[in-house]
Amino acid sequence: MSHEIVVCGVPFESGAAKDALKKLKDIGVTSVQIYVFWKNFEPHARGKFDWSFYDGQVELIEEAGLKFVPFILMGPRYAAPQWWLDSDKHRGLYCLEHNKYSPIESIWNPYFREEISRVLQAFAEHYVPKGVLESIQPGICGDYGEAIFPVTGNWPGAYHTHGGYWCGGEDAKQSFRTWLKQKYTYIEALNKAWRTSYQSVEDINPFLPHRAPSRTAYFDMLDWYRDSMTEYSEFWLVECRKYFPDTPVYLCTGGNEEPEHGSLFSSQARVAAKHGCGIRLTNEGNKFYDNFFGTAYTKSACDFYGAYLGLEPVGPMTDKGVVARIFGSAAYGNNQIFHYYGNLFDKDNNYRPSAQAVKKYLPLIKQRKTGESVAFFWPNYYAAYHGGMPDNTKHALSYIRKRTNCMPVNEEMIMDGVLSRHKLLIIPFPGFTTREVLLKICDWVKEGGTVLSVGLMKDLEMNCVDEYNEIFGILPDSEETWGICTQHIQNNEDFPELSKLQSYTSRESWVGLKPDTILLSHTKPMIGYSDMEIKKTSAAFYRKEGKGTAIFYGGPVSFEDDPEALFKDPGIFRALLNDVLKHYSKTVDLTPAEDEVARAEIDGAIYALKDGEIIKV
């Protein structure tokens, strides 16, 4: 595919449209996206299509030598024609919070799927022969057509909408019950897993998280809710591919996988790749590392499963912010980048510096493979349960990206074998995931992988997984000891930065480890305060397991110096992390110079983002 530079928000309603389109062509833009509302091309009755509302705009796009990207919105309330909303086949969503109805289309409505197929076919029959399409986007749900449930909503008071769980309708209830039957088969098995006493699965309805009967029940509902959106998204992609067989298709999604959204980006990338489609992710702002945190996991999933990726900003951008976005897409090797017209031109349609940057850096935007990267554990279940990613996740991911290529991997990707692409996995905090994922990590380490874990990971019910603990040298009868202590660092040629620091203060450490565990630091046995015995314990250690290495760290974690800290951290974890990256990752060094924001390897050369410009180093 040749590169796709997409712009939305062209002022068609003004007399400046032709001039705006000419300027877009001049800076290298390839296409114009238009939010195409179903109600505007089938306004009065089923089967009575009227394309005049958009044909005039499309003709102007063609005259300028550009292509057309329709964002075909059908699911949102404001995009639907009144005749459909009045139909007895229309089904809206019901929220769990208030049990109130919203006219936003239910993703479980089978009748609506008939309309989707019919409308997409008609749209393709009208526009495909014109040869004007660059790509298409299905507008399925969300506030703006994204593959997520309603988030905030628009036009307060026009209809019931808010952030929440939109699965209170009868169609959603039946879908949940069917999903549970497929997973558990027998009610006895469900009751054992959930610690409940239901007589029948027909007694079970979707529930709000704080009313879940157990942790496992909550995660089951989360999986079903996300599976429902993934299945619905896949239906749209199948229908798009049926009627637009040779046109790139981008599934629009965004947010941070808040559980209320029903999104799992890895699953969406997986089904997109299955049908030769891609993802348009609406998560970018002005800052490179914020953008990296908001997009790298989806990029990782797209690369792993084989989907293409386009990136979109969430709103207004600075000129330097536009350059930062271009740098990010170039570093990723993305084929598509999306801009809003107002981020490139001022209110009088004059070029902003950002518009000139689009033209200047145009050769950097193209599909390319990226280099080897460090795997970074992306805790899907943990983040959902706690309402967001832990702070250390962003700090650690940004810190690693300032040194080398890294890509987040979540539970689904690990179970599908993504670790085979990586030599090193970083788990940046103690938490929980499924037992199956932890066992998969064990197998990968034994085959030659290296894992660095900050604290212990447990299963979804917060039980230890002995097989996983043992790769670090932690046995069932090993004890995690608590108490402020001084850890003395051992000299180790594989950990030179850590070895220089001599000692640090820790609150937790371990005793009773496997005999073949190598200690990176430990307390010195002695008699302490009030004649209490201090035993030899360790907060940092590692162990060879099969062909691989498992490194455990339980000390302080900080990414910036804090001179006012009660127990000053000399940068222990940063030193350990640097040693691990250098010794075990074998990836390219991307450490920026002091006056640079970030570096990236692009087409075999190193480029830097510096003061609103992209320079070749």
C-alpha cells in the first residue's frame, strides 16, 4: 500500500472548499475523510437512497486529485434516520446504572445487522465504481462511531447517555447467559468458580462491578462484554470486506480500554487482521511519550496479528505536536496518519507550520517493519479491575522507550504466542493475571527467554502460582519478610551499573529461596535493635531456569531522583533495568541526546525528535 495521509474537517460548507482541497493536495495529503451519516443518504424510507448530500463534496475531492474516506456512521443515535428509529426492529441499549433506555443501537440486535449489510452493499454499489475510495471506516457505536460502547455522549438531555455499562437489555442478558453456558456447560461448574448457588444460568443477569459475586464472576462478565464488542466489530469487518473487497478498511477505536467501553484492542487487531483490515486508533495528543503510552500496545497487537494501523489525534494540536505525531508514525512504520484540517490550517485557511511539516516529512510515512523490541507486560485484567493502568506502568514504559524499542504485550497476545518474538519481558509491578498466562511465561523462560519482574504476579483470585514463582527461586515455603532493612549489593559482572551502587533500603525481601538462586543483594546477618536477629534476606535475585533467566526485584522503584525522600533511593531499579536491557535485550540503543525528545530507527538510520523537528542523527 502507498502511504495514506488523511484529513478530516475540510470546510465544505464555506466558499473556501476548493482552495482548501488544493492546499491539501499541495502538502501531500492523499484523501479527505467525511463523517457520512446514514440518515443523510437514506433519509425518508428503507431502500430510498439519495446520494446527493455527499456526491457534491466527493466531486470536489475528485477534482482536487484526492481520494475519499467515508466514515459510515449507522449505530449512533444522531446518525440514524427517523424511519429506522420508529421501526419495531430498532433496539436501543439499556444501562445497568439506571435501567434506562437509550436509542443508540444495541450491538446485540439481529435486525440491525440486516440493515448494516444492506446499507454497506448499497454504499459500495454507488461509490466503488467511481474509483474514488482510498479506505473506509465503519461507524458502529461509541460517541463518534468507535468500536466501543457509549462513553460520554453528546447533546445533553436529548437522550439518555453517559459512561457506564450498556448491557441491561433483554438481548444483552440472553447473550451473557449463552456465553456462560458455553464456558461452563453445567451450573455446578459455574457455582464452584463463582462461589455462588444459582439454580440455573437463567437466573443470572449482567451486574455492575461492585455487585459481582466474586472476582472470577467479574472477570467473566468483563470477558463477555468485551467479546460481545469484538464479535460485533468482526461482523462489521466481514460485511465491509464482502462489499469492499479491494479497499482498505479501518476499524475505529479509542480510549484506554476502560471496562465500560467493552474494548480489547488486541482482540480488535486480531479480528481486523483475520479479514485483511486495520485499526484507526484515536488516542494521540501533543507529547511523544504520552502518545507512545496510548498507542504502543495497539501497534504491538497490530504487528503481531498482521493488521495495519492508522493514528488519529483526540482534538486540537500544536504545530510541534503534529511533528511529534509524524515522528511517532514514522517510528512505527505506519502506512496511514490522520490529521484534522484545523490542526494544519488557521481559520482563514492559511498554512500553519504543521502543514509544511506534513509536506517536509512525507517520505517518512510508509509501511515498514520495525526492529527487535523488548516485551513489556500490559496488564489487561489488573487495569480493568483497578480502573486504569498503575502509574509505574507509564513511567517504566517511557523509561524503557527512552533507551530502546519496546512493545507492550497483554494476556491474549501472550497466550497466542507473542513472546516468541522477544528475548526479554519486563513486568513492571506486582499484580495479577490468569494462571494460564503465568504458565505460558514459565514455558517461554525455559525455552530461553528472560523475564524481569517487579514483585510477584498472582492469579485472578490472588492465589500464588507455584510453578511461576519457582522460576525465580521462590518455593511454596519461602517467606516474604517485611521490615525496613539495608540491602547490600553483590558485585556481578552481568549487572555493572547495579554493582556500583553498593546498598539501598528496602521494606520487603525474601528468605528460604532455592539453593541455586543467585542473590543480587542481601541483608547482612547480625543482631539488631533490642537483640533481635536479622537474617540473610534478599530483595533482588535471579535464577537460571532451563535455557532462560528469571530476575526478581522487590525493592524501591523510582524513575526520578527525590532528594527529600525519607529513604533516598540511589536509583536501584533504574540501574538494574539498564543492566538487564544491555545484557539481555540485544536491541538498538535509542538513548536521546540531552537536547532531544526521542530517537527512532527508521529505514536503518537513527532519527531524533528535537525542538519540533525530525533530524537524521
